[in-house]
Amino acid sequence: MSGASGPALTVVVGSNGSPGSVERCLAAIERQRDGAQVIVCEPAASPDEVRERFGWAQWLERPGALVPELWREGIDRAEGRIVALTISPMEPAPDWLSTILSEHGRHDAVAGAIEPGKRLRLADWAEYFCRYAKDMRPFEPHETVDLPGDNASYKRELLERTRELYRDGFWEPVVHRRLAEEGVSLWQSPLIVVRQGRSAGPRAFASQRLHHGRAHGRQRGLHFSAVRNLAGALGAPLVPGLLALRVLQTVFARGRHRLRAVIVLPWMAWFNVAWAAGEARGHLDALVRPWRDRPLAAAAREGSALEEGAARDGSPPAEGAPTAPPVPLALAPLPAPADAPPISVVVASVNGFPYLGQCLAALARNAPEAEVVLADWTDEETRARVREGWPQVTLLSFDEPMAVPELRAAGIAAARAPYVAVIEDHCVVHRDWSRAVVSAHEAGYPVVGGPVRNAAPRLRDWAAFFVEYADFMEPLPAGEVPGLTGMNVSYDRRAIEAMQPLLDQGRWESWLHPHLAGEGMRFRADPAIALDHVMRFDVSFFVSQRYHYARSHAGARNPELGIKRIAYLGGSPLIVPLMYTRTARAVLGKGRHRLRFFLTTPLILFYLTIWAWGEAVGYALGGGRSLLKVR
């Protein structure tokens, strides 16, 4: 397992058990080590005789550290091409290392199964079910973002490029989400087996769950909004019962150790209460101390911005000068091919004619210099009319149903210009719209957009317009803004590159734009970048649209919310008063269409009720096929 350039494999053991468990773990590794580098990271030093017996291991002591912090220390010192993680209570199977190497011939990030060991006490069984029920065999090899960190391995290059994520400790859910966003396959195989031995006892595990839960909640909470942190804290009483229910469902589905799972329910309840209390405290920590406890990645971004500013100025910052805030990105666009048009316009086509005809005619008339990319999944008749009437349009045809975000992503991928605008098939652009877009980009803004005007005259159309676009209706003053609508927006190539992983996942702008803002990119609104929204919405049709959009949106959030989706489910009725207040504030603040707003208020409240119901269903049952029904 070693070569001229160093070991093929490094094993990092986070030692959170008794000295006896460390011995058993290392003894199992010793019989198959074959030159692998082994690093044992401990919060308290093992006895000298243990360290002497396993003198081939490297020993690091970090007093009081949790396992994720211990793993971080070991990863930073790893020399192998592959880095495997485990903890000292685990006893690896005899073929553990060779199977890891074999699986890495096909995958870049691989985890395995965690089985119960021998002679476990009831408290040990409760700990096992709390932590590893989902990783118990039997299961088929599969791709999942939820790999168990206690039996996981990675190509070291993956860890090096995500290093900023685990400066506060290697919390594997955070790293796994980033790797998945980058397109890395996260694979779990039942062939890579470790067995959990006896732990340090129930009191020690309960204390560990409390501190681990708090650190976990705090680490995640630093990336969350105040509302999400408050929901996480208030939803804590639901967590113990839900966790126990999830464990029992998993154990009974696997068909093993069912009686033991029922017998140890009191122990599990104690451990789950400790976790829930810790996680709630962690969310409160993040809520009340967001700046003092910012992630190191944010501090690193600030440092990078300061260094860039110093480089531009030609001199370093003065000693003792106050720290400046991050400098938002306003970079020159990436170079485009010599024959590229000045701007590409991507149109997601799901409604067909007559709306599509109005849209394409306006683009031909008011943006003749633009490359138009039409991503369509309606029908062949629509596409034939497009080919005949607008032969200059780049037509992407899809026979299978495609969601609007997927159509947008396909169009962006096909676009050739340095700037790529995104609209929908019920939008009509005005004269000089495309010139205003290009001008705003050339001023240094990666993301630009403008207001939306309602061109559908009926009151029920105005009700739908207020629900969807009140924040973006005119007047929309020129200048930097926190966000833009997803159907009148343009991106330069750097913005597209930054959000590509989310485009590949088919995400809406409610994911794309916060991600770009987090990367330091600025958004600019320009009143000259205005377009008309011409689609008419009958009540029954818009009710269907609100329901399916809300359900698909909530379903897409479920993986990141985890068990907290229950709190969001319970809070769904609050959407009606909160969104009505927000919409009213937007409309009244703009000083336009106030009478129409008051006349349509009953219908707006009805639509918002449907919205709340859709989100509730999405949090409870998932998104289903709703995303494909959004127009």
C-alpha cells in the first residue's frame, strides 16, 4: 500500500473511546496495514504502553477536541492518495483496507457499512441504533450524500480542494454537500465493513451527543438565516420522537435486531433528547453570535479581498488599520469566441403559442443582435412553427417533460455570448432592452436585471402578478440590489461558472442568486431592462401553478432541512400573513396600482393559502412531480 511517492492510503482514527477500544481498532488495522500511514488523534493521551505497542502509528493529542476536530488534524497531516476515516470504537474487517483501495478504483468518495460488534451492552446497542441504523446491512451499493463519516474514505485531492469547509472540524454533511454540488459521486458499498465495539458508557455518550449536537447546530447555523435558526431551535422538542421513529422504521425494514431496537428505546430517548438539546443550543448560538463565530471560510474571503485591494493599490494595508469588509466581485467577463454574439437570450418554452410568438417577435424586433436560444418541450407543432417563422433561433428540442430550471440550464449551456440573459416564453422585451443589459455588464456587474410590467388586464391577472412579481414591479430604481427575478436576469460567464453545479441540479433562482451573493457577486437593477409579462392566469390555472411551485420548492429544500422539515411543516400557515404583509409593503411602497391591489386582496389571500398548502404537502410528502407542472 505504499510506493516511491508515499503511501497509497492514510487512515485517520479519531480516538473517542477507551484505551481498550483504541487497542482493538489498531490491532485490526495492524494485520492488514501493509505500509499504510495511520494517524491516531486523541483528546487525551493513551497510556504509554499502548503507544509503544503500536509504534508504527503517528499519535496526535488535542485536549478536549471532538471527533470532527480530531479528523481535521489527521487529514491535514495525511500523505496518502486516499484518506480513510474512522473512530477508535470501530473494529475494521480483515479486508477493510484492501476493499477501500479496490472501491477507489471506481469512485472518488466511498463509505461502507457499520455493523454491531460482539458482546455489546444494552446502552451500546442504543448508541449503535442512534448513530448507525441506516448504515446496517443489508443494503445495495448506492449513491448517497449521507455517507457515514466513521467509515468513509476520499481521494485526498477532494479534501484539499474543500479544505476551507472543515477548518472548524470535519463535519462530513457539509463536505459531502459541497462535493455533490461539484458533481462528485458519493458511493456507499456494503463490502467495506467496520464493527462498533463497546463505547465509553451511556453517560459519556449522552454528554458526547449533547456537545456534538450543539457543535453541529452551531456549525450549520452559521450558514443559515435567523429564521431558519429560530425554526431549528423551536422545533427541537419534536426531534427525539422523530429520530426514534426513523430508527425503528429503518431497523424493521432491514429485518435485523428488531427486538433489541424496541428494548433499548428508553436509552435511545435519553440520547436523542441530549442531541436535540445540544442542536437547539447550537442554533441559538449562531442566532445571537453570528459575527463572532463566523466560519473561517468567510474570514478567508475577507482576507483575500483585502490582499486584492492592496495589490491594486500597490502598497500593503497600514499596520493596525481596521479590517475592511469583503470586496464584492466586479470582474471583467471571461473571453468569448471571436464570432460570439454580444448577448445570448435563453427562453424556457413550456406554454407554446400565442405567448411564444409574441416573445420571439419582440426579440427579433427589439434585440436583433442577440443570439436567441429556445429550450422547448411543448410539441412538434410548436417547434415547426418556430423553425418556419424564426429560422435564426437556436432550437433545443426535448420530447420528455422538462422543468423550467432544467430548460434554462440547457439553454445557458448552449449559449455562446459573454452575457446570457434568461427570460420565459410569456415575456416581451422592449426596445434597447438588450443594449441596456450589455451596458450594465460592461460596467462590471456579473448579474443584472430589471423590472417586470404586467400586460394582462384582468383583475385575476393582477392578483397573480402581485403574488409573483410585486417585489420587481416598477419603479425599480437603478443601482445595486440584493436580488433579481429569475425571468428577467442576465449573467456573465463568471457568474455562470460559479453557479454551474446548481444549474446542473435544476435549481431555481432562489438557490442560484443567494449562492452568487455568497460568492461576493453584485446584482444591479436597471429600469431600462424592463419587459412585459403578458400571460393571462385564470383562477383555476394559477391555483394549480401556486400549489405545484410551492410543493416542488419545499420538496427541494427537504434534503438540506433534514428533520427540521417538520418545523417548517408546522409553520406553513404563517406563509399567508407573512407573504401578504410583504406583498402589501412592496406594492404600497412603490406607489402604483394600489387600488388594483386592494380590489384583488381576497384573491391574493386565496392564492397565498394555496401556496401555504403546497409547501406543507412538499415538506410532508416531498415534491413529487410538481416541478414538471410549473409553467
